[in-house]
Amino acid sequence: MDKAFNPALNTVNIATFKKELQSSGLTIEKIQSDLSSFGVQGDVAFNRLASSVLTTNLQLKQTKNTVDSMGTVMMNAVKWGIASRVMNSFT
């Protein structure tokens, strides 16, 4: 999972995740098949797993957007502070 996570974009690359699974001898299809062999509970477990990966991606994107917005607000506050000091120095 570490190799599939892209910290620059704050997302999980599903293709890389799938490739890493295959390199360890697993596939998403095999995991689904194995869990399905447990019946309805296995299907529910797989669906929750898939849903949590997608939800994590969405939450990471939302967190990144929030942090980016906070950074923009802070930079604007600094710029306004500098501009205010410059203008006050003229009076």
C-alpha cells in the first residue's frame, strides 16, 4: 500500500496497488473470490474493503483541499499585513 500511495497528490493509485498485490501473488479478483467463499459475510467484507479504499481517496483529497485553502488564506493575510504596513508608513 505504501508504494501505491502518492503523497504529492494524496491519493492511492489503484493500478499500482493492484500491481503490488500481483507481485505478492495476490489479485483483487482472488481476494474477492476468497472472501466470497465465506458467503454473504465475505461479500460484505470485500465491499467494505473496496469502499474504504475509495472513501480514503476521497477523504485525502478533501484534506488536501482544506490544507491548500488554509495555506492560501494564511498567505493572503501575510500579503495584506505587508501591504498595510507599507501604506501606513506613507502616512
